[in-house]
Amino acid sequence: MFWQQVINGLVIGLVYGLLALGLSLAYSTTRVVNFAHGELFTTGAVFGLLCQRWVTTSFAWTAILVPLLVCVLATSFAYLLLGRLRTSLDRSVATIALGILLRDAMLLGFGSDSESYDPVYPEGALTFGGVSVPESSLVIAAITLLLLIAFAGLVRCTRWGIWMRATAQDECLAALSGIATRRFGALAVGIGVGLAALAGVLIGPTWQVNYATGGTVGLKAFTAALVGGFGNLPGALLGGLLLGMLEAMLASYVSSTWKDLAVYSSLLLVLVFFPNGIMAAHKSRVG
């Protein structure tokens, strides 16, 4: 039972880590706290469901096209609107308005009823040392790990990644060096939002898709980012894994009704005792 919950916690923790990475990337580069992150996660799940029903594309193409579309739209929003606002507070408040707009739009266009994807993942389970792991969880975990590796390669090894890191470390110096900081700040926001939309597409087939789920998911991603140190990318991943493990253990050994309370309590404890996160990231930076 213990190792079963460890596996469950790691799988959901990887997803939380993916969401927290998107938040941290946007904050590191633009100092914007994207309060619409949870709604963008739900938007990805909803778009994926609509593609499956109306466009009848394969799930693989849906998982590519939906995050790409959301990324392009979010990059445009960040460049055209957020880039024109003077302070990070103004930009963060603008994301609150975006989140409300998305939630109401999904309510009007999608309705208040929960909907389910047609089956897309294998329904069996594999057994490792007496621990039964659903094949769907293995697929989600494998895709998420590949995404994390690709993301690390983008940030560390590409010219765009170097320019985003430079913008995060010192925006003024980066601008003086000829880097288009506004453009790469918008791109960082778009990539972070694309990760959230992709997480929504991956998790959507295992959940009941509902317009209102974004608030809870966004708050958990925010908690994961704070646990690791807001703006610290390795810390965001670590925070997501710890949060997933905490949820899985409480759901198994205490009660599933306590897991959300524990998450929000951990958020308060981190803010009080580890205001810079458990990795003590005193500077917000990419990498």
C-alpha cells in the first residue's frame, strides 16, 4: 500500500511540478504572478475535449496542437497587453481579469455540467514488485518526464533559453546588451501557459472536465511554486513532487477530504517559516 501511494504521489506530483514550472518561468522573466494559470489548465482540457468530439483528431495531435495554440495566444496577450502595463502589480491584476474571462467563457460555451473524454489511455495495469500501476499513469508520467527534460534543454542549451535567463537575472542589463526583453518576457509567459494547457490535455482523460476546476488546480500549482521558492525552476519541480506525495499519503492513510486542507495549511506554513521556499531562493531567476 505504501509504495502504491508513492507511485500515485509521484505521478500527480510531476503534473503539479509541470504547472509550477510555468508559473515560475513567467514570474522569473516578467515578475508577473499569473493568477489565470489554473483557468488556462482547464482551457487546455476543454479544447482537447472539443478537438476529440468536433475535429476528431488523434489524441497525439490534440496534445501538440492545443498547447501550441494556447501558447501563441498567451504570448500575444503578454506582448500586446501585459507588456504595455507599467508595473508588475498591474500585470498580475490583468491576469486575474483574464482568468475570470476564461472561466465565464467556458461556462457560457461549455456549460456547468462535467464532461468526460472518450478513452485514450490503456486501461490495464502493470505490476512491479507487488505494486500495481495503471498504464495511464505510466503514460502520463513518461510524457511529463520527457517534457521536463525538453524544457531543461530549452532553458539551458538554446539561445532563446539563454536570453530568457539573462532577462530574468537583470532586465536592464539584458536590454542594454541588445536582447528584446519584452519579446522574450512574453515568450516565457507563453511557454509557461503552454505547459499548463498541455497538463490539462494530459490529465483531462482521467478527470471529469469542468469549467470550475481551474481555481483549485491553480492554487495547488501556486503552492508548489512557493514551496520550492517562487521563481526557482528546480524548486518548482521539487515542490510539485512533495505536494503530490502529501496528497497521496493523506488520501490513503487519513481521508481524501483532508488532502486539500493539508495543501492549504502547508501553503501558510511555508509562507511563515520559509518565505523564500525550502530551497532558499533569495533571487528569482530562471534555472
